[in-house]
Amino acid sequence: TAGGRALRRAARAGTQLPSRGFRASPRARSAMPSWVIDRYGRNDVLRFTRDMVLPIIHFPNEVIIKVHAASLNPIDLSMRSGYGATALNMKRDPLKLKSMDTEFPLTLGRDVSGVVMECGLSVSYFKPGDEVWAAIPPWKQGTLSEFVVASGNEVSFKPKCLSHIEAASLPYVGLTAWSAVKQVGGLNQSNCSGKRVLILGASGGVGTFAVQLLKAWGAHVTAVCSHDASTLMKKLGADDVIDYKSGNLEEQLKALPLFDFILDNVGGSTEKWALDLLKKWSGATYVTLVTPFLINMDKLGVADGMLQTGVTVGSKTLKHLFKGVHYRWAFFMPSGPSLDEIAELVNSGKIQPVIDEVFSFSEVPKAFVKLEGGHARGKTVINVIRDK
């Protein structure tokens, strides 16, 4: 992975590297098995097909990955129901060159662990046969399929110590936590030691990753979850575990020393009182992953939705800045170089996958039902390669 980052840097600096052209050899077939939706709705919209068109490389920086394993995230449930369709369709077709409903048939699934099959002309740091992992952004066709296309800068070499099933559980939640903690929150391995961090909603995919990441960087971590997840939290290294069902959560947290950083995976009424738990005028930061950005655009349209979102985040940021704390929103951001760094932490044993249940490719609807039930302890993973 360090070598992968060096190659990326060399490529960005213009150093000559051996390029790999796209192999245009004819395929024996033009269709592949996939799970798709043709409209938005509940679980009954999921449809298995063996006739999904095989993806092709459109841009020289793209790769085609044969999917060995994928996993589900809450965003897959939301996208199945139409959440974010306005913004995502604008991203898919910004100039509105295509007709309506061009997103269908739509393949869900964001995480992939698999093997590179083809490379675009400008891809020089991967080659066919490389084992890789990635998180595919929501505006692209997803990973519940035999093959998927990704930009080379979204892909990273899979950690050698993980199987494909284990690796598929990490990219989306890992990059979401990475974005919230490092890119937005400003924490890293050099400034995190001894900081008091509170994680609300710690037992989900993002939470379990964030606990391990912050402990690897030396923080003191307080995890909020239900009682049945407390053993898992302790195993992952959390210093304090608070059961939100055991009494008034706000009062339990106020009894503890103030925090330097809060990661909120819960949202709702939490932010009405959570920011009072931060140390004032010390650079302390609250980062929430629950934002109205896509909802605003779905309800109000692109222009008004973006305006309303800007007004909301601006007013909240200023209000809390006057109180001596920083208020931030964070989002998933695809990034191969960030996955390189995460892979190093995984290979060194500092971050481990947390898997709740593994389903076969034929059981994708059951996996969605499982995810919809909530209270997962880690990730729901799909074993794609074995059962197509």
C-alpha cells in the first residue's frame, strides 16, 4: 500500500510509468448477473437478473473489477427508497442530456473487494489480477453485480491480511469515518493522543471503525451504544461504554469530563444538547454525519435545496462558534489514497473488520431485510463470487 501511494504520487508528478492499455479482446458474453431496482420502493423492488449489461471503460483512468464480495450500508436502504435521487441524478447527468429515469435499472451496493480485470490507458498503478478494494460513490452503478467500474483514484490494494469477505466490510464505513474524523474534524495520528472523544451510535459500521481508528491514534474514547453491544465496544478498545437505554443519556454524559471531539452517527434531537459536552474555546469540534443536504434537494429541488442547506449549516456554524465550539457536517468521500492509509492500519492489526452476518449472492433480499431491522453489530456482507 505504501508502494501504491508512491506510484500515485509519481503519476501525479508526471513521472513516466508503464501504462496499461484497455484490452479490447472480445468477450464471450455481454451480460452479467446483478441485483437491480427498476423503481424506488421497499424490498419488493429488488430484482435479480442475468442480463445486466457488462460495464465498459469510458475514461482512461477507470478499471473494471470482478466483484468477489460486497456489503450493505444504510445508504443502500435509503437509495432503494429514492433518498437523494434529485442530487444523484444531477451528478449522473449534469447537462440533462439523457431522458428521464436514466438511473434505472439501478444497481445498489457501495463496497467491493475483488480482482482487477481491465485497466484504462492512463491507469499505471494497477494491473489485471491485482486484488483491490474500493467504495463506489452513490452516483455510480453499484457492486451487487459480477463486475463494477471504478475510477483508479477510488481503488486501493486490498489489505493482504484480509479475505475478500472481510475486506468488503470496510471501505464505505472506513472512508465515511475517515472523512468525519480526519478531513472534517482535523484529527490525525500526530494530534490525537490523549484527546477525549465521544462517539454517539458507536456499534454500527461507521462507529466500530471510528472507535478503532481513534484508539489507534491514541485518543480516549467514550462509546455510546445499547447494552448488548458493550462487550464489542470494549473488545474494540473503547475506554468508557455508556448504555443509552440505562437512564437519561444526557445526564450520564454530563457527569463525565468534557470532550475535545464528538462524532454523531445518530442525529435527531441529539445535537440540541450534545455540543454542551464539548470543552469551550479550545478548538473542540462536533461532527455529525446526519445532514439534511439530500433531503432538502429531494423536497425543494436542486437550487432551493442547496440554498436551504447552506443557510442551515451557516447559521448553525455561527451560532456554535459564538459559544466557543466548532460545528461541522461530514459526508462519505471516495478516495483510493485514503484507503491506502486505512490498509496500512489494517495490515498492522490496528483496525479489524466487524461483520454481523454474511449472505450469499442469491440472498440479497434477505440481507436487506436484516439491515432494515437495525441494531446490527458491524456489517452485513454479500459473498458474490461463490453463488452467481
